[in-house]
Amino acid sequence: MAAANCLLSENQFLCSICLDVFIDPVTTPCGHNFCKSCITTYWNVNVQWKCPMCKKLFTTKPELHVNTFISEMVAHSSEQRVSKPGEVSCDVCTGTKLKALKSCLVCLVSYCETHLEPHLTVSGLKRHQLIDPVENLEGRMCMKHDKPLELFCKTDQTCVCMLCTVLDHKAHDVVPLREEYDGKKAELRKTEAEIQQMIQKRRLKIEEIKQSVRLSKENADREIAEGFQVFTSLMESVERGLDELIKTIEEKQKTTEQLTEVFIDELEQEISELMKKSTEVEQLSRSEDHLQLLQRFPSLQSASTTNDWTEVSVPPASYEGTVVRAVAQLEETLSEEMKKLIEAELKRVQQYAVDVTLDPDTAHPNLILSDDGKQVNPGDVRKTLPDNPERFSLNPCVLGKQSFSSGRFYYEVEVTGKTEWDFGVARESINRKEDIPLSPEDGYWTIWLRKRMKYKALNDRPVCLFLKSKPKKVGVFVDYEEGVVSFYDVDAPALIYCFTSCSFTEKLFPYFNPGRNDGGKNSAPLIITPVNQTE
């Protein structure tokens, strides 16, 4: 009943001539409503002014009045039912397309509420199959039998009509389209849940990356602040050293100038006295007064008793060594600042300490490993061991059990009492059966000691290291992503050497070679020690 009332209500907005929604509705004197263009055309065609509804004949052309009420109601109704993006539109509407209420699988047309009325009232059209509005109605009909696609053939994975199941898809596994739809919809919901989970994981990854960037920014700001503080302190030290140097030189020059002024004052005073005597001598030598000459002669002769300036001199002030001593003092200050920096850096890298143990499956047969896997001694007796691919066959080396393919790690090795050794990190694919040079090109990032005091960093071109003190414990730090391998003298503390711009593409292992026993001179072990963070 409600639907009927709704339809009657909708009919009030239809023009009885075009049977469509009013466009520019007008009212005739007899009270009936039409589209302005429809009634005008009707009168022009019939050549008489008659109402199409009540058939009333007007003797003169009647005046048409705009029906504002119907205009507003039609506009309001149309706005509420206008098809929106993503909705199925009525195929019959001209001009503004209204939202479709049903689609007819027989007519292959979608209808709005107004244009659907015949399918609800006309007996012949009531038998048509109506479905919820859909796009592409032709695609919902069997192209071969012109019947609705109502079933799904699971054997061929395609939609079929009733005739298809009897002919082309006989004996196939056929189910109602709705059943397959429900199953596929359930799968889609599962897929959607998986997609949402993937989206959530990626959002979490974005947050993780952003957090990493924030931490990186904080680290960068901290490094900049620390660098600014250190360099400011160094510049102040340089300025102080320069001021003290200038002050020392100026004071020395001032002392020289003061001594010179004293000597010059004395000399000028003596010159003045000598000039007076010279005048008197000249006058007496011309005088004929014998008595006066004899009386003044003794005092004039005393001129010869004035100071002897022959040995007196003021040599230029010597500044040799002044600048050198000032620079040496500055170097000492810089060395102290550098030590503080290394201490801070060492404390930071020690936070990445890992537990490293030796892998006996990689150890050369001559090596002696401790039971806890923390020490390796050089030996003279070759043990009988399986020659597995991981084992070093020629050089007395051993790798750590732990491998690293990302992030940062740090470990420390005690080298007290050794006359030779080499260690660092090596990539997984190194040649373990031949005598291969220790270099980054061949997969090694190491330093070594030979003959008690000769240290080298085994870069692609080996670098001699001149250390202030002989290390007792060496720290090894690796930053995989940054491509950095650093070695530290833990006790000094000091940076021994740093490999930079390394390109790591595979697993890295801690690498150790305790050297030859050398008749017991190098019998001390390499010891992997616990990391005690510096205070």
C-alpha cells in the first residue's frame, strides 16, 4: 500500500503528454499541469486550444501560469533521486539521470522508480525478471541462449544459463550463482582482511622507518652539537696559544727595547759631557793664559776615564723555538681533546658488544682452541680433522661461530704476550684452502702485528701503523650498513685504524689468526674477552 501511495505521489510530478517528470511546469485555466514545451507543441499540432486532460476548448489562446510549487517539488524529488557516482542510473531518463531502482533481465534496461511503474502494473511486464540495479546488463545474459546467467560451472569456472547445463556443460559441477557468489565473497573478505593486515604492517613499517629517521636526526644533532663544542674548544685553544705566543714575543722585544733605551740614555749623557769638555779644551788650547791652562788641565784630562763602550752591545732578541714550543703545547692540548673524543666514541661502540665464540669446524688443524671457545693458541702438531669445506687448510686461521649481515657489532681481543697476530672480520665466501692475501678485495678487513712491533692495516694497499703504545687489548667495531670496520686500543684509548666505504653484500664473520708458535716465543693465546664499558 505504501509503495502504491508512493507511486501515486510520483505520478503527480509526471506530465500527461510526455509521461516524464515535469520540465518548466505550467497550469492551464482549467487547473491541469503540463510541461510548457509539451502543451505549446500540442496546441500547435492540433490547431485549437483544448486541454488534453479534460478536453475543454478555449476560444482564445489561454494564459499559462508557471506552477512554482510543482517546480520546487520536482526539483526536490529529483535532487534526492539523482544518480550519484558509483550508482546505477536509469536508462530511460532523459536529461538528469535518476538512480535506478531495478534492472530488467528481459528488457535489459535499468529503471528509476518512476519508469519502473509499468513493470509493476502492466500484466505482460509483471512476468519480467527484475533484479537489483546493475551495470552491463548484456553481460548478464548468455550470449548463446539469450537466457539469464543464473548458474556457475565450477568445472569451467564460468557463469552459465539453465540451457547451458543441459547442453554444453552437461555432467559438469554446476552450482547456483548465489552459492558461488557467497563463497567467492567469503574468499574476498578473507583476501580483504589479508590486504588490510598487509596495509597495517606497511604502516607500522613506515612508522618504524620514520622513527629510525627521527633517531638518526637526533644522533646527527647530537654529533653536530658535540663537534661544535669540540671544535669551538680547539679554536679557543689555538687562539689562546696564539695570544700567548704573541705576548711572549712582545715581552721579549719590550725587554730588549728597554735595555737599549738605558744604554742609549747613558751614551747620550756621556756625549753631552764630552762635548762640554771638548769646548773647554778648544778654548784653553787657544788661550794665552798660562796659569788657567795649567790649573784646568788635570780636570780636562779625566775625559779619558769615561766608560769603555767597546765591549758593550745589544744583540737582536732570539725567537728560535718560540713557535715550535707553542705548537708543541697546542699539540698536547689537541692530544688531550682527541683522547676525550676517542673515549666517548669507544663507550658508544661498546654498546654493540656481542658474544663471540670460536667455530672449531673452521679451525686450522694446527690451532688449539679452548673448551669455552674463547681462546686460540698456535700449535706445532697438525691434528687429524675432517677436511670440511669450512675449514682453513693452509693458513692457521679460525672464524667465529656468529655471523652478521646487518646492523652493528663489537668485540674485544686480548693480545698480551704475542709477537704476531692478525684478526678482524671476513666475508663468508673467502677462499679457505689457499694462501690468499688479506685484503678487502679478497674479503678480509684486518690488522696485524709482526716481529713484536711492526703493525699494519691490511687494506688493498697495506698501511704501516705507528702506534704510541703497544696495545694489550684491541676492540673491533663493524657498522654493516655504513661500511665501516674500526680497530681501537682499548686501554690507551686510541683509534688504531678505520676501514671506510666498505661494500658488504654477504655475511661477515669474526676472523682470528694467532700466528706461528715460533719456538714458544708466540705461544700466548688470542683471547676473546668480555667487554667492560669504559667509565
